Amino acid sequence: MKRIFLVNAMLCALGTPAMAQEDTAQFGAGDTPFLIRSTTDIAILAPALTAFAERTPDLKITYEQWGSNALDATANAACDGAIRPADAVFSSAVHLMVALVNRACARPYVSERTRALPATRRWRNEIWGVTQEPAVMIYNTELIARDDVPTSRFDLLDLMRDAPDLVRSRIATYDIEESGLGYLFAYIDSIEATTFGSLLEGLARSQAVATCCSAEIIDSVSKGEYLMAYNVLGSYVQNAAPVNVGVVLPSDYTLFLSRGYMIPKNATNPTAAEQFLDFLLSDEGQASLTAAGLLHTTAPDEQRDIQGVRRSIPLAPPLLVALDANIERDFLSRWNDAFSRPPTP
Amino acid sequence: MVTEVPGSSLLSRLLTGVVLILAAGGIIVALSTWFNGRAASWEAYDRLLLGAANDIAESIRIVDGTPRVSLPTSAFELLAQAPDDRVSYAVRGPGGGLITGQAETPTPNATQRRDAVFFDGSMQGEQARFVDVTRRFAEREFSGDVRVTVGQTMIARRALAVDLMLNALVPIALAGVALILISIIVVRGAVRPLDRIAEDMAARDPYDLTPVSVEGVPREIAVIVNAMNRFMGRLDRQFTAMQSLISDTAHQLRTPVAAIRAQTETAIEETDPNERARLLGRLARRTRSLGSLLDQMLSRALVVHRTDSVARERIDLRQIALEIVEARDHEIVAPGVDVELVIGETEVIVAGDEFSLVQAGKNLLSNAIKHGVPPVRVGVSEANGRALLWFEDQGPGIPPGVLAQTGERFQRTAASREDSAGLGLSIVTAVADAFDGDIETAFGEDGFRIALALPIPPEETS
């Protein structure tokens, strides 16, 4: 309990100043302002934004990059009219997005392209999943022999049981308290399969490290600080393009995340938001997202394998369960009991 | 009945009726299907809500003296059966304090203490349906009610209600259209004979008054056609009577008028006063005879006209006989001839026109006096269910063949004789025809008898 308090205090300390965006970029030189708030790194989405700005020369696009929890707080505040709303919100923490839609904070839009999306990737015509990114395991190719690489959660469990000394303190995953996305992945894991309990136990026994931020995790695996990392967003790995890092799509099941795109109900320029959505869903936009690693394309030889184990996270009300206060508290305490925190440098 | 302005068409009247009935029925049916559909849909989705609420209520555990909810995903999977509806839930402790969920979820304002209370509320300004389920705890560490409220917007239930309504309405609408089509076809079919009749009438020459065929004509319309046929029949008889009057008159007057002219010319040229006086006497007889011929022709025309145009009355035939005898017309023709009246005590009723019957009787009497041999008797009797007005004399009777010709329009025998017994008989024949009777002749003990036999009408019940 003490630890939870401490962590919460830390979150508060970090959270309040985090009500500001991490970074901002401008695209286009038109007169009509168009504000996007997103969790996606500017660099990743820049090509798509540039292409869109070329198509719509009248727009002056402001792209703000936020942390997922801070973005959610901002969007909720904007929904209540407390602060200026964005024209479009684009976040990987889709459970928070679904909650926003459930609070009637979104504005509906229907076009031929949104209709073409599968049912799991849209809800109420108010939130759309425009990307497809797998949650993967990554490993250091120099430290683990190719044959020893765990290809599923069962392999990972075996590895942790058979070679406790090798893996001790050398497996990393998201700190789910700080990362909305990490929490979402862990939560979906907990309802997707019974392996979650033993996985949590195994990770705890191996003194796995729950840490922040995709970039750091990937970097540390690349440097050999960690042997491997669990539940890392595949798109980040592709963009970081680190040396010595291998990617495994777990063969028992692979979670696929569709980043949620939403138009706030009180957006000042919803037309631009609708245009941008249609652009992202167009062939050109999808090609651009694929190039940015945000749309996972399955190689022909792995196609058959991946189809059966693919688990898309549906954009639907059941995600609200993840946000339930009791569930979150229970889940976090269970998680915290299992994990040790890395020593603060 | 006949109006100058043509009335609206039968088809449009019927269609207006059908459409009005369908519209009224349609509105009633639409309302009832809407209410039924709404009730069914509300019940279905209320059950989903209740299921979700019960799922949540089941998941409540008491941990360290406080209720804890491990919100089941299944509850939300259940609610996701209404895929586009937003959801809201709250779990509240005994004091109303929020255990988990959304604080803005409303609570039922009723104080009902039932296990499950459904109520309408709003969710961020949108109409929504809620259920409130109470779970009671009586544990050592915790006792009291924990209330689970689950709500959902109404998109899916409204869509289902509309769907159910349309499912019920579409067949009814189709039936309505079919009904209209059938009405059109039936009315067209029923009215088609009228077109045929109209064409038939238009194609006729102006003197064709033969009946229109009612074959294939619906009974309702056949009534009109029959009435029209009857009317045309009357017209035809009048027309024929008029024609025969004109031609008879022309034909029958030619000979006597020619004779009178010849005798007049002879009388003018005659110088001998005695001969001249004889000629003038003959001339006077001729003109008198011409006058009576004219009288008879006019009375025949009148009889023929009246039989068609005057309503039949119930008349005592004895009255007619009395009138004939008392008129004493015969005394002018044959003074001194005695006429005996033979009538009974009971009345003999026939349906007819008094004037026509009297004219027929007078003609028969005058024939009997002129051509028969006295004594002449006039009588009324009943025989074989028929009423008879008879005349008897001791003469030879009517020459054979005369009677057979009397019905004919043109009377050569009548024309050939100055005193025109045939014309008189033709009046009798016309009257007999008009009142469904006939002429009977017989030789009996009392000599030659000629009778006008008429049916006895049924008793009037008044």
C-alpha cells in the first residue's frame, strides 16, 4: 500500500505539469487553423501530415504531441468546455478514447472510407481505428541465440523457469502506471488468456523491470542492458530501427492495436478533421502509415500463422471495464506486488 | 335521379372509400404495431440491461469490510448487443456513496424497494434507459444494500421497434395496394357492360326500340337495363299505336271519303229533285257512318294509349257491365232491341282501366246488336278462375278468321266495311292484351257467346 501511495504521489508530481504538450509542429501555411492532439511522435506522422498539408493548402496544421494520460485529461477538459478543444484527437490509449466517446464528447462522421472499416475498428461512427500495430516481444539478437528465442508466451514462461539466472532483472515491459498503452496491453492480456497470471508470477520471480517509454526500452535491449522486452508496440521498434534487436509476434496470440481517431464534439474545424481522417484512410494515407510502421503488413509466409492468432483490440464499450476505478486499483496493486521498480538513476 | 352534371365516377368513389378505409386502418395498425414493437423492443433491451446489472451485482465482494466490484467484461459484452449505444454504470454503497462507476449515473427517484427498478433518464443530454438492481449484504464486516445502476442510450431499442413495426406494416401495406388494384379491376369489370350498352344504343337507328340484351350484365345494372327495356317497350307500343292510327286512319278514311265525294258530285249533277233527295239521304248516312268510324278509331287509339300509361285499378266487372248497358248507346244503332243484364250478387274484381274496359264492352255489345240476332244478353261471371264479361245473341257468330285477324295492326275487313266491326274487335283485342286476358267465343244453348276473359287479381291485404 505504501508503494502505491508513493507511486501516486510521483504521478501527481509528474502529471500536473504534464498537462502541457510534449512537442509541437506546424504543417502547411494556410489561413484556417487545424489543431491535432496526438500521442504519436511527430517524426513518425510527419510524412503523412506533410502530404495532407500539400493537398489542403488552405489549412495551417498545428500538431501537438502529448502523453496518453495527459491527452485524455486535456480532451476531457475540452469536452467540458474548460479549455480550447482540438479539431482532432489521435491516441494509442484507445480505452481512454472509447471512454471519451461514451461521455458523448465526440462528433459523428460517416464517409465511404469510414464505412469500409471493419466493425472492430469503429464505434458509433465517432471513433475510428486508423492504424494496426502489433504488441510484440523484442530481444537482443547477440545475447539470445536464434533457436532459444521464445516465440510465444509459453516459451517466455519456460525461459524464465529454466534459466532464472540468465533472465534475472533483464526482462523489461511498460510501467503500466505511467503508460496508458502499457496498462491497456496488460489489461487485455489479463482477460485474453489464463497465461497472464503465470506470466505475472514469472516476471515477478525474474525480477522483471517495469519501466517507462518505448524508446528507452528498445534502446536498452539494443545495448544489451535487457535481454528482452515484453509487450512493446511494434511500430516503435520499426521506427527506432535499433541494431541487435529481433522482433517476435507471439504465436499463441498477438494483440493488435488500432490507434483511435476522434473528432471532438465542439471542434472548431471539424471539416478539416474529417478530411484528415479520410486522407489517413485513403490509399495514399494508408501507404504513408505503412511506411511509418503504423500499419503492420504481414509477410506472405507468416500470413497463415498470424491470421489465427491475431487479436484486434475492438473499439467498443467493453474497454470501459479497463477504466473502472475498482478494476484499475485491483489490477495495479496486483501488478505492483509483482514488479520491482528500477533504481532511480 | 337524372342530373345534368355527371356524377363522379364509380371507380373514383370506390377508390376514395377504399383509400380512406385503408388510411384510417393504416394509421390505427401503424400505431398499434408501433406500440407493440416498442413494448417488445423495450422488454428485450431491458432484459439485456438487467442481465448486465445482475452480472455486475454478482461480482461484488466484501473485502476488508468494504464492497469491491470486479467489473465483469461479460456485462459490457452483453450491453454491446446494442452496438452503437453509450453506456453508463454506477455501484453505490448503503449511504449512496459511489463505490465505482460514473458519478453522473442517475438513481431512480422512486422509493420503491424492489429488486430491479427500470427508469428513464438522461445520459449527457441524450435519452437513456436505466435499471437499478439492489444487492443486500448481511455479513459480519458489512451489511446493507449495494445498488448497481446500469444505463444505456436508446438507439438500438428504437431501431428494433421501428424494425418490428415495419415488418408488420409492409405486408399490410402490400395488402392495401392489392386491395386497391382488385377494386380497380372489379369495378372496371362491372362497369364494362355499361360501355357495351352505351355503344349498342349509340349504334341503333332511331326507330329501333327492341330490348337491350342483359346477358353478362351484373344484376344491379340489369335492373336499370330492364327498366330501360320496359320503357322502350312502352315507347315502342305507343309508337306502333300511333303509326297504326295514322295509317289506319288514312287507309280507312280514303274509301268512305272517296264515296262521299263521288256521291256529292253525283248529287250536284242530278237534276231530278227526287233522285237528288235520295242521294243526299245516302250521303248523310255515309257521313254518319264515317263519324262513328272516326269515333271508334279515336277510342281505339285512346284505349291503346291508356293501357300503357294509366295505372291499373281494382274494378268490379259488374260495374262495367252496368255502365255499358245504362249508356244505352245501342239504342242509337238499333232502337227497340232489348238488352238483358245478367249479373250476380258477388262482386267480380279485375285489375284494369275502367275507360278501356267500358270501351271494349261497348264494342262487343254494339257488334252483338248490329250483327247478331236478338235477344241480346250481357253478363258477368267467374269461370276457371277467370272473370268473364260476356255477350250473347242468337246470331251466327263471328265469321271464322275475323277474330284471328283482329290482333293485327291493319284491318282489311274493318276498312272494307262502313260500320267497321273489325275495328271494334281490334279495340277489344287490345284491351284483352293490355290486361293479360283474351277473347273467348263459344256456341251454347243460349246462342253465340263472346267473352272478355280477364285474370282475377289476388286479394288485396289492406
